Amino acid sequence: MRECRLAWSPGEARIAVCDDETLIDFALWRPGMSDGYGDVHAVRVQKAAAALGGAFVTLAGGGTGFLTGTHQEGALVAARVTRSAQNGKGLRLKPHGVLPQACEAPQVLGRGPTPLETLAARYPDAPILCDAPALMALLPVALRSRLERVGQAFDSVLDARCDDLMAAQTPLPHGLCATITPTPALTAIDLDDPNPDQRRQIDGFTANRQAFSALAAEIRMRNLSGAILIDPAGVALRKRPALVPFLAEALTDDPQQAKALGATALGLLEVVRTRGRPALHELTNSPGGHALAALRTILREKEGRGRAGKPQLRASVGVVRALEADRDAMAGFALDWGASLTLVMDPDYPDRVWSFTP
């Protein structure tokens, strides 16, 4: 039976779709740190860039983006976000509908679906199991009929499996292991067979072919996108093009239209996957991601701590600013801890490092 499980910590819901005991889909939802995907804006065209096929625009609040199509400088255009800011690049938008008559300046015209709404639509028959009253209040009205309150949405096994999605390495069937390395230009996936001599009943070609389904699931759950190059394990160069149809079949049901394009001269399997929301590694490695992870870790370890004083978090400039901007996360922490959190900015701290005084 499929279930959509929501585990809440201040500022962040981890959404795991499970089929019985198997994790089949995953997303992060941060209500106070929206990625803007699917939002509809009135944007002001600032500078045409015909060579790039569009124009640079400004949004409400001074944000910027790139709008596809031909547009007159100074014009106000209705546009929808088709790619969130990611990989060092800003929002990408495309024209969408007609501006309201009263609209005279950049503004938000409508919000796109949340990651929860996207997964709920993908699995319309799955009940939504939630363990936090605070999150239940944020659910759209249309989803509340599917909502079930549970004491704990994630058990230790599911919690560990979701944590594994943040790791660079992941095991695959038949003893293979995938090492995933994102770069600014592409994502490299190296398939390795650490113990080929222990796998006598199946050849390397078949082992790779039968691992593609699990690899495609990892690509989807980690939301890897853009150009992806896969280096098969233990397959002769001349045989690698024959793996492409099996990889293409494994990617068939991908909601982001992943496609296997072929094999390079070096034997690397080429995949392209449409960009939409930021990849999981970008979310977790951003200042906001480190900030929310710090809150979650502190609350996980709060048992046995003395809490007589005022809690204080010392962190980097980026982490502190991310928390200052997410009032809901700070309010949620204060409710769970029993006191408001004081933030101390330390320019010498990298984003990954923080210290806490209860």
C-alpha cells in the first residue's frame, strides 16, 4: 500500500512516499523558504538578450530572472517560473496568460504548487500521514480529506533511508555502488563493482542493466537534473552503447522527462533531465539547508539537556540570515524547545559549522 509520510521539524517537512516498506519518492518542503517554482509574476523587462532567446527581467522586491521569448524593454509581462534559482543561475520564466488590468508594477500574481501538492498529485490514492499539528494547519484544503494523524511519520529505518539520499554514495543491486558527484556543468555518476569476484552468477553487463531501475529511482528522489553522465561498472567500451535502451526503459516514468541520449566515445552514458526545482544536494548544502538541519539536530538531542537558560545558536552569516528570514521556523523551534532562540552571527564560521548553548 502506498503512503505519503510527512515528518516535520521547524521550517521543513520531509516527504517520503512509500510502497509498503520501500521508499519510492522523496521531497523537501520548506514553507518559509519557497523555491518559487510554478509561481506566476508580473515582471518588468529590463534588457533584451536576443542571442540567448529571451530577456532579463525584474520581479517584485527587486529579484531578477530570465524570460524566454521576444519582449520590448520596459514592458510588463505575465510570466510563470519554469525553473527555480539553482546551480548559480537565477529564475527562468516563460510568458503565461494576460496581466490583470489593474497591474502596473512587478508583483506576484499566484503561487505555484508546493512539493507536497506535486507529490500528492503524482500519487492521488496515497493517504497523507502527518505527525505534527503545525504542519497539518499548512495543508491545502483540497488535501485534508486524505490526511491521517500519526504519532510518528518516520521510523528509524525510513529516517536512515532518507538521510542516505544526502550521501554521495548509494548501494545498488548485485553489489554495485554509485558515487554521485554534482558539478556546475553536469552530474557525474560512477558505477563501481567493489567485489566482482564474489558475483559469479551474473556478468557485468547484466548487473549494470538490472541496477538501472534503482539508479533511476535515486536520480528522481535526489532530483538530479540537467546533463548527467553515467560510467558503467566493468563493461567493455564496445558493449556500452548496448546498455542505452535498458537505461532509457528505466527512465520511462520519470516526471521530469529524463532521456537517455546515447553513449559517448569514452563509453559514458548520457542522460538529460529537465530542470525544475533545485536538486536535493543544493537544498541541503545551502545556508538555509544547514540552518534547518541545525534546528532539527538540536531538537533531536534535546532530551537530557539542561534548559534553564536562553538557548543560543552561533553560526555563519548565511545561516543566521536564513533563519532571520524564516520566522515560522524560529517560532516552531521556540514552541518545541520552550523558549525563543537567540542567533549570534560569527563571520569565521563556515555554513556547515555551528555551536549551540542551551
